[in-house]
Amino acid sequence: MINVGVFGASGYTGFETIKILRQHPQVKLIFATSENSAGRNMSDIYPVAWDVPLVSSKTAPLDEVDAVFCCLPHAASMPTVRAARQSGVRVIDLSADFRLTNIATYEKWYSVPHTAPELLQEAAYGIPEINRPQIRETNLLANPGCYPTSIILALYPLLKAGLLNAQQPIIADSKSGLSGAGRKASLKTHFVEVNENLSPYNIGQKHRHIAEVSDIVNRFEGNGDNIIFSPHLVPISRGMLSTIYAGLNEDQSSPQLQTLYQEAYTGQPFMRILPDGQLATMAHTQNSNLCVISITTVTPRQLILCSSIDNLGKGAAGQAVQNFNIMFDIEETVGLI
């Protein structure tokens, strides 16, 4: 058995992580932390029929675990990750603190100083479908954001093949369930504000995830600075759908693109490419670790990609456990659907 702990267990992502880990046959959950609910049980704050005691992070026994999942907000994660690594514990970090390789870029977008720069070179970016060898060897896994996961997985076959037209913008119009906004109450997630409504937010090159998508696109020598991103909140609990408009630098037919995507994701257990004529929807992936992609050819050099994930699954906790499995040489589908 692999002993694990979860920091930030009372948030939606932490709670989802614990739900998955409880079903994992090779995991023993040693501790779960919550600063606001320490001393209580998980059933005190969520309507569940099982219990997990909640402790403060200061009393979490790092010497008793092999790995930890850090489900903390950006900036708050850095001291916890450092403490875990100093204790020799492997880390799966679900914050944004170790996703970007450039400190100045991180500090620009997150408006806080990066206090653990020595760990950045150790971190591996955790989309298994494009970075599995590095994930397998790392001791610090930077779990991707939900929006970037949906966008990058849709673009990856085109980036790998060098087919994206660098002179045209990549337009990503993304919709997320409300759990993506976190559990902390705010006016924008108030029932009256979101019910029967569709709300864009942080559009116009303002959303922090632009930096993450740009960083990965640039690693493939793409034009990562030419991305237009418009996120929206939809009045559902969970789910994500990104509709991406991309230009190509050479003609491609629908059969050619279908073949390109099928070959790029051959053997990837959580990837599904829909047949020509079918469109991905949120319902394809809710409550799973799947990513489902549909490809629509508008012209031989213009296409529309629809990329569906569950923002708490492949967009957060599910992908984190998939990465954990790879890190510990476990079949990566174990504990996941």
C-alpha cells in the first residue's frame, strides 16, 4: 500500500480527490487537512455516508506518507510543497504554483512572489498524454489547470504535426461548471446570479490560464502569444466544454484529421476521438477522467474542435490520480473511470 495525505481536503477538488482515493486499491489515506474545519469529520461538511477526520496542516504527519496531494490555492501551496519535499515526500500539486517555468511570468499573472523557485526545475507538467516519461520520474508533479487541459489536449495533435498556422489566432471559447470557481462563497456564484444565466468572465487576455496554455504551445514552437481565450460559467455543478477555432498551414481533409487525432492518441486510455459528424458535449465526460474531442472541418484550412472534460475529473482530481499512478508505476487507470 502507498500511504498518502491530502492538503486542502474540504474544497471541491480536495473532496473529489479523497472520493477517488477511497476507491483506490493500492492507497491508504493517512491524513486530510482543512484549516477551517480541523477537528471535524468530512461528513460534517459534506453530505456523505463515510468519514475522514480533518486535521490542520501543522499536525499533518509527513513522516508517515509516501506522497501528498496539495489541493490548495495558488501561493498557499508553495510552503506546503517545500515542507513535503524536504521530508522526502513525493508531491502532486493541484495549484498553479509550479506549472509555469518562468518566475516572472508566474508573478505577473498571479500577483504574488514565487517563494519556492528552487523547486521549479524539479516540477513536471502533468498532462500524461504529452509528458508521460517526465511524470514517471518526477518527485513534484504540477497538475494542470482545467481550462488548459481541455485546450491543450485538443491542440496537441496539430502542434505535434506542425500544422497550426502561426499567423492566425487560436480562439478558445470555454464553458465551465460552477465547481470550477471553488467552494468559497462569492456574488458571482450566488444561485440567483448564475441560475438561468451564462456569464463570461476575465475575457480579453485577462484569465490566468492563458499563461499556462501559451507556455505549452510555445514548447512546440507554436505561437503561444496568439491565443484568444473567453471563459464562461454555466449553471451546472461540474463539466467543461472548450470550443476551439484554429487555422492550418496546409490543406487537411476530414479523414486526414480524424486519422491524425486517432494516431496521436492511440493507446491513451482516457482519450476519445468522436467520428466525423458527432460533436463532443459536457455529458460525454461528466463524473469521469475522460477527454472527448470532436473535429469539424469548416474549410481545408479551418477547423473547429470541441473538447469535453469534467473540470473536477480530468481537469483536476482525476488527472492528479492518473499522474500519481504513473509516478508510482501503477496501471494509470486504477481507481478511475
